[in-house]
Amino acid sequence: MFTEFLNIIVRSLKLDKTLYKDNRNFGEAAIYFAGLIMILDGIAGAVAANTVVKTAIGISGLTAILTWLIWSLFIFVIGVKLFPDKETKVPFKKILIAVGYAHSPGLLRFFAVTPDLMIPIIFLTQFWIFAGLIISTKQILNLKSNIKSFGIVFLSFLIIAFLSISFVMSRMNALPISTIS
């Protein structure tokens, strides 16, 4: 079981598109593997951020699960409901698993042990995750075009970024410091 989990991580790190075509990788344990990858990704991000800013590790794990669900939901809605190809018939659970697998590069954030390494490693792993999401989306949704896969992932990213910024800005207005000026 652990060997299977490590194999999935290694294949995801290698951006192996066959990972997403093999139904054996979407069996009973797949949702747990994907969830574990996401939790570890969140913890690794917290460890990397702790080199500069103190971050709650537990909250980071929970945030990673929430992010996983949101990414998967937007990819599902945009790729399956709004702009599907003729061959696009996939359940939400399969997208959820694929998005989890695509976040394997985030595990490398554990190596950001100094402030000098934090920004380059987080930047690199984020682009790597983005590439993994594009590959997984193309394979899972049976898309013919890399550009369409990129568009689905990028549109999902833009919506998530907008919602995140809106949430942060609304919280900033609620802070007592905003009434000082």
C-alpha cells in the first residue's frame, strides 16, 4: 500500500500523464492517497512559511483540504458542465483524486528550511503543481487540446485568486486598524 502511494507521488512529480489514464490509480484507496497528499502539501507549506512567518500547521492542513475541494469543484464545473468536449464524462470523485495527485510537488516544500530557500521552492513547486493540474485535467476530461486544459485550470485559478483576495480584503476592513485612519 505504501509502495503504491509512493509510486503515485513519483509519477506525479515526473508529470507522467499515464498516471491519470490508469484506472488502478483510482481504486478504493485513491481518495485517501489524494487527501493525504493534500494534507501533507498544506503542512509542507506551513513548514516553509514558518521560516519567515509563524503559521499554524493544523490550520494549513485544513486549508489544503478546503483548497482541494474548491480546485476540484471549479475544474469540474468549468471542464465538465460549462465547456466539455464530446468525450468528457467524468465523475467529480475522479477529478478530486486527480487534483490531489497533481499537488504532489507541494511535498517538496518541506525542503524550504531557510528563508533564502522559501521563495524559490514555493515558486517552483507552485508552477510544478500548475503543470500537473493542466496534465491531469487534460487526461481526466479526455480533452484534445492542451490550450483548453490550460484555460480550464487558469480560469479556476483566477476565480480562486479573486475569491481569496476578496475574502482577505473583507477581513482587513473588519480589523480595528482600519478605523484608525
